Amino acid sequence: MNDLKLSNLKKSFQELTWYEWLMCAIMVLIAAWAMVKGFLSGAADGNPAWLTVVNFISAICGVICIFFCAKANISTFIFAIINTLTYAVYLLYWHIWGTASLELLFYLPMNIASWYLWAKHRDAQLTQKTKAKKLTVLSNVWCACFVLGAGYIYHNILVQLGGEVAWFDAFTLSIGIVATILTMLRYREQYIWWIIADVIAVGMFIAHFDAVYLTKKSIYLIMAVIGLINWTRLHKQRNAVNE
């Protein structure tokens, strides 16, 4: 795809702000610290040494992915796919089945589909970006009903499977499904759900402490707020050009 070209990737990175580079640097330092600690002591925050390498890759690709997504930049999916695969390895190791299933069975194919759809609906002038859309009030209500109903069902299933932090895991799963579909379809309201999902994820990694993923999800939360602002602005400013 065009987004794999070095020129387009360079353009994507050039859009990053100073505070995004700062958050990326913080993420690199914490993930690198955990990785070095893992190899020196055999464990870091309870993770085996090999898993800290996986976490390092996931952490870096994850933050780059959300930086690009917050700008409606199509290059986000290059890093999203790598992040999905590496994060799933971490979740499977810790038996967090619901979120692991979300990553492998839903996020991975949806990232591929979203990459195709975003590229198909590029901004008329800012070709590295996709077009932003807005949901109706009724559609937002249906999304909320799905999250509540699916979260309750998933919780009961996860309890039977013996999954840890079942409520956190269940609602991360149901919210993630809605948010990912809205992302694929290019709706700005994806970020309302990403904010909620990231608050839950931060709580989960406080309860099940992991320095790398707590930092990563905290950055996700900050960028979800910024993403909502960016996509709202993009929808208002670019619609006339794109219609």
C-alpha cells in the first residue's frame, strides 16, 4: 500500500508534536528499563525476560499507532498490526483470555480491513489522512446498549473460564468491539469509547501492576482525549472539501 512508502511514513512522523515525541521517549525508557531488568534479574514486574522484549516492541508500536490514529493518519495500521500481535502474546501469558481474544480474533482482522477502508476514503488534499464522520444520537444509544449487554455476557463466560479481573476484562472486550468498528467506519465517536476503555485498562494494570503497560495505557488515555478533539476539528474543517 502507499502508506508503506518511506516518503509517506516520513510525512506521518513529521506531523508528531513535541509532547508526542516526549511521551514516546518516556515509553521507550520505561520499556527498555523493564527489558534490561528482565535480563539481569530473570524477571521484571513478574514477567520473564523474553516477555520483556515482546513488551518493548508492543509498547513502541502501540504508542506510535495511537499517535497516528489520533491524526486520522492511515499509516497507523502498520504499527497497529504489530502491536496487536505482540500484546496478544503478553495477554495469553497472563491468562487474560477476553482481551487476548479481542486482540487476535477481532483487532487483527479489523486492523487489516480498516487499513483498506481508510485508504479508500482518503482526504481529498491531505492524502495521508482519512475522512472523518459523525454518529447520530440514536446510533450512540445502540452502541451503549451493546456495550452493557455484551459486557455482562462476557463477564459470566470469563468467570466460568477462571479468567482474572473478569469485570475489567469483559468490558474492555465489549467496548473494544464497538470502538474498533467505529474506527474502521471512520467515526469520531470511537474516541468516546477509547477513553472509557483506556480508563478501565489503566485500572486493570494498577490492580495487576505492570510498569510498561500501565505507562502505555496511560499514554493511550491522554491520546484518546487528544484524538477526540482532533477528529471533531477534522470533521468540521474538512467536510466541505471532501464532499
